[in-house]
Amino acid sequence: MILYLAIFFAALIIGMPVALGLGMASLVYLLIEGHGHLLVAFPQRMIAGIDSFLLLTIPFFILAGNLMSAANLTGHIVRAAQFLVGRIKGGLAVVNVLSNLLMSGSSGAATSEAAAVGGIMIPPMKRDGYDPAYAAALTASGSLLGPLIPPSLPLILFGVLTGTSIGDLFLAGILPGLILSGLLVGYALWKGRRENHPVSTPVPAEERRGLLIAATPAIFLPVLIVVGIRTGIFTPTEAAGVACIYALAIGLFVYRSLSWQKLKQCFYDTATMSSGVMLVVAMASMTGFVLGIESLPQKVAALILGVSENPAVLVILLNAILLILGLFLEPLAAMVLIMPVLNALAPTIGMDPVQMGVMVVLNLMIGMITPPVGLVLFIVSSIARSPLQAVTKAALPMLALCILLLVMVAAIPSLSLWIPGLFK
């Protein structure tokens, strides 16, 4: 197994994409270790890894998010948030956080949310005198709300891999997402007073009613999805299709900002993004096959259980492993790789799978705002034109808040189970 890991990390060092690195390591491992006769299983395992009806939700929700973004959803949300909280010291920073919160109901992914909100919020924050690194770091931290507030692509994948109810997972992420947004708002207000951040320009009175009306359709999308799934009106896959129809209708008939050119770009972006996600899942499934040959999940689980069988200690060790894994791997790939170990440890830990899903997703998403992979950091630092080191340093206090939330989710089951329990 050392050979496999060495090949994989060597591929990452030379800049090979994670999906190709996983596939290359699996292929070379099978050849060198004398398992060449199993090469026939390579395409079979890849296809089997993505042969899931529930995985259709991913491209549909990606398309819905792209349609809403192309319809200038982000602009309406930012203006509405500015009307609500703009007239306080450091208000533009709070608008940034609230925009991420409201945007999360249509994006479902941290990267797309960071790009959309960052492109609109970072330039005016810089013009108003905010430190570019702080503006970028706040946007990066706020983008973690995307994978917590439904619809969440990582939570969908966790549900597919474990058979956990996607509707329950969607509900479970709401309260932690609101808590994280509250922590980030509190930090922004504290920093605004401490560094005397400016008060943003007020929204004219004649525009206020129109702003709230324009933002309402975007805010209603996650409500439509969750309520529809929990009441049995449609399945998660059907909900994703409904989200696309809803987003298309909003863009064409409410915002009237979707042109034929924008529609073509939305479908192109959806195809490329979905292909990337599915390739990662397919290659990671092949990696799971290799891990099965070596019985690595069972060995890792036995190693962890050899340290302690105390559930609290096991949860701490598991979180430490997930945090380290998130430093080097994209969340979706890391989730597929770690699931066999989680499944082996789950009976001893005794944690509800819904709570575990939120904990795992939050854990791996923290890696998106930490080097060396930290894809969200690269996105926002590019938008802000600020050095990655400066953005990383500015993100440290907010990273601490994310880890605080992680501890709360792991230690307090009701944070993730209370809202799903209301719909039982």
C-alpha cells in the first residue's frame, strides 16, 4: 500500500489532477503487485462507481445553480443583503456573509459560491478600504455555507455512498449552516468596530421593495426542494429536476435575464463540472477496489480501535484523520476514499449516520480553505489579487470558528438531528 500512496502523492506533486492521480496509482499498483489479471475490472469498477440513479441529482443541481447565477441571482441577493444590514459599521463584510448564506440555496458547492459572491463582493470591499486579503478570506469562509445549506452536493454524495436519507441530510445541514453564518457575522462586526470599517452606501428607499421581491425567488428554492422531498411530493432526483425547471422559469420569466447564449454556456459549464465530479467518483471507486484487495479499511479501523474503543476518543481520531485528508484531497474524492473506514468504525462509534454526514462534509470542506490544496483560497486570492499567503493568514481566525463548529457538530447530536426530527 505504500507503493500506491507514493505513486498517488507523486502524481499530485507534479500537478496531475486528483482524479487522474487516483487512476494512475491504481493502474500502476495492479501491474507492479502482480494483479494484472484484475485490469479488466478497471473499467467495470469505474462504471459501477457512478451507476447510481441518485447521482443524477448532482448534474441537475449544478445546472440549477448555473441557471440561477446566469440570471444574475447573486446580484439580487447582494443588493437585498445590503438593504438589510448595510447601514452598520463593517456592514459590507456582513453583506458578504449573508450573500453566501442566501446564495448557498442554489449553488450547493463551495467553489461556485466563492467565485460568484467573490466576483461581486470583493471589488467593492476593496474600494471601501477593506484589506483585500480579509475580503478574500471572508468570502472563502462564507462559501463553506454552500455545502451545508440544501441542496448540497457533498451531502448528496454521502447519502449515495451510505444509503442515508438525502432529505434528512439536507435538513441536518441547515442549523449548522446558520450557526456558522452567525459566527462569521459576529467576527465581521467585531473586526469592523476594531478596525473602523466604513459604513456602506444606503439603498435608496424607492428600490427597497423591489430588491426584496427580486431576491425572494432565489431564497424560496431550498424551501421548495426540502419541503418537496420531506412531504413525498418528489424524490431527491426529481427535486433536482424541479429545481432546474424552477431556475429556468425564474431566469426567463421573472428576472428575464437568460439569453440563448447564456443558456448554452450554462449547459456547457454543467457538462464540464459534472464530468469532473463523476470522473473523481469513478476513479475513487477503483481506488476503493484496490483498498479492498489490501483490506486497508479493516486494517485502519483495527489500528484506530487499537488506540481506544471509547466512542469519544474514536470521534476525535476520526476528525483528525479527516482534517489531514482534507488538506490534500478534494472533498468528493476524500469522501469516497474514507467511506470504507467510516463504515468499519460506525458500529463502535454509535453515531447517527445523519450526524456523521454533516460532520464528515464540514470536516472535508474545511480543507477547501487550508493549504496546500485549498481550492477556494486560490479562487478568492485570484479575484482579490492578493497573495495566497496573506489570504491564508487572514483566514486563520475564521478557520478557528469553522473548527469550533465542527467540535459542536461532533459533540452535540441535536445540532444536526433536531430539524430532521421535527419531520419524523
